[in-house]
Amino acid sequence: MHGKTLEEQIKIVEAFVKDFANDRIALVTSGGTQVPLEKNTVRFIDNFSMGTRGATSAEYLLATGYTVLFMHRESSLLPFSRHFHSLFSMLQVEDGKAVSSDAKLINNIQKAAQYSSRILFVPFVTLDQYLHLLEALCTVLKPLHERVLVYLAAAVSDFYIKHDDLPTHKMRTEEVSLPLSVVPKNLQRLVENIVPRAFVVSFKLETDESILVEKARKALSSYGHQLVVANMLQTRKEHVVLVDNEKEEHIRLHDKSKEIEEEIIHNIKERHSEHIANSGKAQ
Ligand code: PAZ
């Protein structure tokens, strides 16, 4: 999907979703957004996220039966290939041909092949592209109602520079100014108007633990969705708090050979099943 317009991306997503109209579909967002500082962009604001959470979660979602729309920052980590930083360390050459007997590599290639028909990659780079794509993909998924899980793991910028405030050319050192505006939160509108019957999970990242749960609760009440996964920058790979309207549930990773996303997805799948069952009762 690289280099495609939004309209072209939407057409591909519509065609993909049609084949899975009776399945559970997860829309996973992953990686950081880029915020341009100039119209002819040389510099931009970015963040630390490499998309590990999103890519790892997508693997467990596929394994547990979901079809996945993987909306990711271009060049961030992808499911299955995320395990490999360099192919050179695994390379063996026999009779002038590249071969590999690396079990982990072969296992992940097999899994990628096994799930390739159930995952669609939808890339974005800028904050603007992210916001437009998210709304468009939710609109495509709307008719699937409760079967949709929206899993918002991307690290989305809170600040941007309005188009009219952007300098056209590369900012000069003698005139540096960053007139930042706060990004309008569109999640409430998505939850209320576009996917009101879906199970929507957002993530909340903080660095000060004393405000983590309070911020998660604030997000829940502002957006009206089902669940916030709250995590701290420093411990995000071994501890998360699942915050819903009633309680807080801590997930802690005790076995370091495992990944916390396995438990997160297991827990969320159960909550999603309950959401689907309850919606049936309500009708
Ligand atoms: O990409 P990563 O695995 O390094 O980090 C994951 C994360 C911390 C970006 C994610 O778990 C998260 O909290 N996303 C939401 C961030 C926020 O906007 O609060």
C-alpha cells in the first residue's frame, strides 16, 4: 500500500473486509506519528515508538482468530519480521547460495505465510494521514458492528502546527519559532458516531505513575469507550493496568520468556466476547 492515496487505500481495505464479513476484525494502530515543521518538510516532531506493542499484539490477535487491519507507521516494526534486527547475523552461504537453518527465522516466515491472508497492512507517516485513515477505516468497519475491536496502540502526537502557521521553506536558525496547537481529539466522535457498537480500546502512556490511572479514567469518561490500557514508559513491557468503568486490573509479566501482549490480548478477547454476548441480549 506504499505510495497510495487515501481513496486507493480505502478501496483496498473495503475489498479485504468483504471477505471477512462474518469474522472478528481488529483494527490495530501502531507506531508514532510525524508532525511537519515546514510545508516543504525537512524537519518534524516525532516520538520514541517503534511499534513493538502494535506488532506484537497483532501476532497474538492473529493467533487467537482475529483478522487484522494493521494501521502502522511506515518503517515501524511489523508482525513476525519484528524479531529480526539484521538478516546478516543469520546468513549462511552454501555453494554460493544463501541458506538459513535458523529455527526462529524459519518459524516466523512460516507464521507470516500462515496468516498472510488474514492481515492487511495500511501505512501512514504524518499525524494528518493517521487521523484521516483512522476515521476512514472505522467507517469501512462500521457495518460489522460488535465484531470490531479497535485497538489504539499508536503513539499519537498531542501537538501540531496548523497549516497556516507552517513556514513554506526550511526554517532558518535565526527565526526559529514553534507555534504549537493541541491536536483535537477525535476519539469521542469516532466512538459515538462511527463505531458505536465496536469494542474500543485506547492506550495511555505516562511517565509519572501517580497520575496514570487518573488519566486513564479521564480518557474513559471523555471518549465513552470500553477500555484503557495504561502503561508507564519505563515498565511498559512488564506491567499494564486495564481500566474500565468499574475496576482496574493489573497485568504483570512474571515469566520473562513470554511477552505481556499475550496476556493483554487474551484478556481483551474475553472482554470483547462478553461485549458481543451482551449486545445480543440487548437486542
Ligand atoms: O511502540 P512501543 O511498543 O515502544 O510503545 C508502545 C506505546 C507505549 C506507544 C503504547 O503502549 C501506548 O501507550 N500508546 C499510547 C500512547 C499515548 O498516546 O498515550
